[in-house]
Amino acid sequence: MQFPRRSALALPALVSAATLPRPGASQAGGGVLRIAMSANLRALDPAKTTIGEEFMHSVFVFNGLTRMTEEQAVVPELAESWTYSQDLKTWEFKLRRGVKFHHGREMTADDVIVTYRRILDPATGAASRSNYDMIERMEAPDPYTVIFRLSYPYGGFADILSDRQVKIVPADKLDELATNPIGTGPFVFRSYAPGDRVIYARNPNYWENGPRLDGVEMRILPEMSVRIAALQAGDLDVVWDLGPENIRALREARNVRVESVATASWDGAILNNRIAPFNDPRVRRALNIAVAKADVAEAVLFGEGSPTHSPIAPSHPFFASDIGFPARPDVATARRLLREAGHASGLRVPLVIPVGRPVRERLGVTLQQMARPAGFEFDIQRVPFARYSAEVAGKAPAYIDGYFARPTIDTSTFPFLHSRGSQNERLWMYNEPRVDAALEAARLTGDLNQQKTHYVAMQRAMVENPPGYIAYAQKFACAYRSAVRDVKTHPMRWFDLRAGFIAN
């Protein structure tokens, strides 16, 4: 997959971004798009969203200062342009005038500042907080200008403002975000019935062209077979996150269109580095060499993905392609490492897998089977994915999970792998000084060659001392009724529905 220079390598190419078209008349009558998803939304507040279904919700209801296109280019959204200082520490954003929240008030610089102060406040519990810790202070010289002062140079600052969890919220409606979210986006939140559906209506006062759709319904259907049957019967319009085992058959189905795109989204076994036996890096290393990642990718994804060392996908120019992957499991070395760690007879440990996430369920069972010859006995425990955040994350010694691609390599790695990263604190509690040093150095340079050097060093350190078992970077696929027009599969796993409609 080709990554545009700006979004992938985290250095803007222009000092002033081009301006999107001015608002114009919207064409309604495009129908109600019915999207099937697998899980309930646990959060409606964009700062607190953590799963793909919630990210879709955020994109429907809210806007960010910048937007990432399907081609992974960063373009203006609520900010119509921006400039930055030569040292990359001062960023000035010019806001669009006349943009209104769904309750009718105009968006101003005060809303932007309140949004980011809230994200940076630990009391908010924003999962993305550490992505923005370079923000030292913010200023609003007028209602349509926001200046960010950074504590260190950060060339990809405009890029990370396109992420799903940093949508601009109204300063006067913060208390309602959990139950009645109000944004500036193309659709207005109407209702949410857990276990059934989320309903959105077209925003008739949207600030740019669109949307054409009259509304959107996200239907909660945990079983993939039910979703596919409903799509083929015409009772649904879109199946989001199509399982790789279903792609080939649906490509041959009548009146159905399937799109599969490469992404940096990854799945793996999250190993708690503070809980025995995975507090010993020899045990984590043993698992990684005991199970060949290429075999796992083929067994779990049916060719819809590739093995990886880290959240950096093999298609990215920063991927450490010279490290390579063993063609077959190294059972002998894995058993030696377990003996050295005090597990001469092997070890038995629970492995939690998420009910309702079939690909990750399959990954858990595959690891259980493939790791057994090296002395790992995983006892599978099935827990509904909706209970993961409260009962599993940061608590279980080993569990299967995965994370979607982020807009930059920094945001894909720093929060997950740095010892102080906000995601690391709720996942594996990993602490590798070489990884910390590489991540910190990569943030401080805009030189692409230097960035690559640091990220390759990070991957080498992770191979020697892995935080867990990062299995593969997977493709993302969706299936559409042929009547659905101008809706594309986005590598960030959300939908841009401003131009979409359902043909008669």
C-alpha cells in the first residue's frame, strides 16, 4: 500500500493547506443507509471512544480540525488552513466561519481549546491523551484562530488532528456528550438502543456539500452469518468489517460489491509484562519464535494480511524488511528459553478471546494449537468483547485483541509501546529503554531518513524483547449492496458518507 508523504511520514508538505469547497446546497433524498456492525457502542463521547463502531459514530456526528481521506492524505476540515514555524513548535490554524453545532451555536476557537484541554486532562480518561502531550499551551487571538505552542518539534501535528478521538465538541454541552452527543458533523444523533441500533438523521445545516443520505442506521448484529444473509436479502446496505473467510464467496454473489484495502490495523496476543509468566521476556520471546507468523496470517486471514514485527505495516517504508520472519517454528529454542525461565515442563496459562470478534477468536485458537509443541498450554476463556475494557484489559495475563491503523507512525507506536504510553498502560505495561529512546528521538526530527533509522531500531529491539505477540497487519473489507453509491472502504475503518446515496 502506498502511503502519502504527509500522513505516513509525518511531515506536512505545505505551509498553508488548500481550502475545501465552500458550503453549498445539499441534495437530500439519498435514502437511509443501513450498516451492520457487531458490537454495542460503549461510548458516544468521541474523546472516550476505543472501538471501530464508536469511531464510525464519531465521524458521522463530529468533525476534526483536519480530515484524512481514503487515500490517506490529510486535508482541511474545520480548519480551513494552517501555518507553522520553522522549528515546528508553533502551529496556527484558521477556522472556518459560520460552522454551526447541531444545537445551532457557531463553532469558535474557544470550542477547539476546550476540546483539547479536555483530552489532555487525565480525569477525562481519553485513550489518545499521550498522542498530544507535546501541546504546551493554546491561544485564541480571535474567535477564528487557534495557536498551539508545542514543547518539542512535531512535524506531523496537523496529521494527528485528523484522528477519530479528537473531534471538536461544543464547550457548552460537555455534560451531554455521554448521552446526547452534539457535533458539527453531517449527521445528527437521534437515538441509541443497545443491542439493536443507533439512528442518525441528515444535518440539513451542514457546513459543506452533503450529505445526500436522509439518515444512517447502525444495526447491531453480532453474528456475521446473519449480517451477510440480511445484506443479500436487501435488508441491509453495508456489512462493515467483513470477515476474511467471507470475502471470496461474496465477491461472486449477485448485487453485492466487496472492497478490501490494505491497512496497518493489527491483531495479536496481549501479554501482561507485570504478571507471571509473561513478566519474563524469555517467555514472551519463546512464544514469538514458537509460532511462525506467516502460518498464523494464512490460517487466520486466508491471505488477507501479512506478518509484522510491530504496528508498522510491511507496506510502509519504515518497516524493517531486513529482519525477516522464520519460515518455520523454532521449537527447540523456544523450549530452551522456557527452561531458562524456570518452565522446564512447559507452562499452562489462560488465554482470553473476545466473543463477537470472529477473526480474533480464530487467532486465539490458532495460537493455542501452534504453540503447544513448544510447551505452551493455553486454556481458552471466552469473554464477550463488550466486557473487555472492564474485565480483561490490563488484568488478564494473556488475551487476544487488536487495534486499528492510526494517522501517523508516531500515533501508531508511541501510545502502545512507550513505557509512558497511554495505551501501553492498559495493555502490556511494556518497558524497553531502547524502544523508548527510539520513539522519543523519532518525534523530534522531521528528517525522514532519521525517522526511519529510529523506527527500524525500535523494531529490532522489539524482536529481541517483544511486548507480546503482534501477529499481522490485516486488510479491511466491507460488502455493499450494488445500489449503494459513492461510499468507499476507508483504511481507517470509518465511512465518509457526505457524498453517498442509495440509487433507486
